[in-house]
Amino acid sequence: MLDISQSTNELIAAFERACRDRGLRLTHQRLEIYRELARSTDHPTAEALYKRLRRTMPTLSLDTVYRTLSTFAEYGLANKVETVESQARFEAVNNRHHHLVCSECKTIMDFQWQEIDTLPLPQEVGEWGAIGTRSVVIHGICRQCRHKT
Amino acid sequence: MLDISQSTNELIAAFERACRDRGLRLTHQRLEIYRELARSTDHPTAEALYKRLRRTMPTLSLDTVYRTLSTFAEYGLANKVETVESQARFEAVNNRHHHLVCSECKTIMDFQWQEIDTLPLPQEVGEWGAIGTRSVVIHGICRQCRHKT
DNA sequence: GTGCGTGCAAACGGTTTGCATGCTT
DNA sequence: AAGCATGCAAACCGTTTGCACGCAC
């Protein structure tokens, strides 16, 4: 897994390495899409990324963004976020974290919660199969939405 | 919230009450869709429910299933489950529970985990806004998929 | 009888795909 | 030079919507 909790330069260097390791060609589009995704903290949709990038890359096409994001997801460079909305949201693969979702504005915020990993799981879970990662999603109403009446 | 951890009869009675309370008409389609959803433990898609119900209700239409499920979701009689897949999945509103997702076969299983609600949240979460429910999703590989090589 | 809910068919919108061209390797 | 990645446009597919009829109230 790619650790991007670092400066942007290191981050991009790590991305370039990751591409080479996986035999992925390092194109301008991939680099810029990754850079934009890693810079974003709002778990953008493909379309949101497209709009942001279009300003500096006028020839970029939306389907390249889609194709690139699914390539990233396939190679573990980004994640598709589980959502109830119709548009898929993405995040650069980051340190392990959980999500706070505002029921009003649908914003998704990250947070850390190490304790969750040490809390013993119910027995039935162990019986179900091989356990991978635990992800917590907390639904609530964010400060901004609460105060805006 | 509707508690359906009971016999089917009580469950249906509770559903009928819930419809009346909300001013929703109690149609044959709604009743059968609810019955099938409550009987299903696999978090079916609208299409899956449609196929199952079509056997006994040949005139049922897929868009009625969609419309009914979103009515249920709107009135708190069912939930749309957060997923990374393209088709939406649903569950009858049940006691609070969490999800085990198999990365291979995409099956979703429910499990209980009361302890999670008493585990103190990180401070930053409290600062974010008003907290609602905590939902855990554990990704892993279920027994069947592990043994099938 | 009133008007909400259903069935049908057509529209919609996000995402994917086929194909010719371009750019990384 | 070889072939993967991109851009364009068209197809795809899950879901939604407009309309007329039917059924719960």
C-alpha cells in the first residue's frame, strides 16, 4: 500500500515508483489526476476531478478520468468509497482511516481511530471467514449544516 | 424505527401499522415487496427482488419495485445499503447491526457488535458535528470463497 | 368518488466501450 | 518501432419519470 502522508513531492515520487513497479505508463493525465486526487480531501467524484483539472488541461476527457480512476483502484493506488449516492467517490490511498458522513451536505471527512482495531470482534465474525479491514462510517450532521438553519 | 426481529406475522402486522401511521396506502405490491425483503438475508438489489416476486406476481413491474423501495427508504421502513457496486442493495430496517462483506462473492452478512457503541470516539469526531449512528463494515473473504480454490 | 399507486414505455445520467490517433517506453 | 493510453462518440445499464388506468381509502 502506498503511504502518502507526506509532502507533495515525496508523494508524487512514490506515485511514480508505484507506476513503474506495476508496469503502468506514467502519463501526464495519470500524474495530474493522481496529484489532484491526493490534494483533495473531499472524496471527489470523477466529474468533480474532471472539472477541476479541465482548467489546466483543456483537452482532458471525462472518460480518461473514469478509466484512470478504475486503473488506480485496480492497482491499489486509489479507493472507490462506499456510498449510497449514484455517483462514485474516490480517495487516494492513504493511511488507514474512517469516514464521517454528513447526512445534509453529503460531505465525507476522514478521521483516525486506532482503538477500533484492538477491540475484540464478536465470535460469529471469526467464524464467518478471513477478516480483512474494519471500516467505520459515522453518519451525523456537520457543524456548518447544524448552524445553517 | 421498525423492529422486525419477530415472527413473520407480527412483522407484517407491524408493517401494516407503520404504513397506516405514515398515511401510506397498503397495496398488494408494497406488502409483498416488504415481505420478500424482510425474508431475505442477502441484501438484495431491486432486480433480485423483482425476479423473486415475479414468480408469484407476474404483472409486477420493475419500476414499481424501485419506487416502492425508495418510498420505504424515505419513510424509514427499509435502508439502502452503502456499497461500491453499481446496483443498489436494500435491507428491511432491522435492529442495529453491522456488515461483513466478502470481497470475492460480494455477499453481505449482518452481525451485532454492541461494544462498538460504548467505545469512546476520538475527540476530533465530537468537534466535527452531531454524531448519529456508527456503522462498521468489515471486508474479508467468507468461508465458502476461501475453501473454493 | 378521490386521488395515490401501478404498469408501461420512454427518458435520464453516470459509466463503459470501440476505434483511430498519439505518446511513453 | 511497439503498443499502451487517450480522446471522441456512441453504447450501456441501472434508475427515474410522464402518463393513463386501477385500486385503496
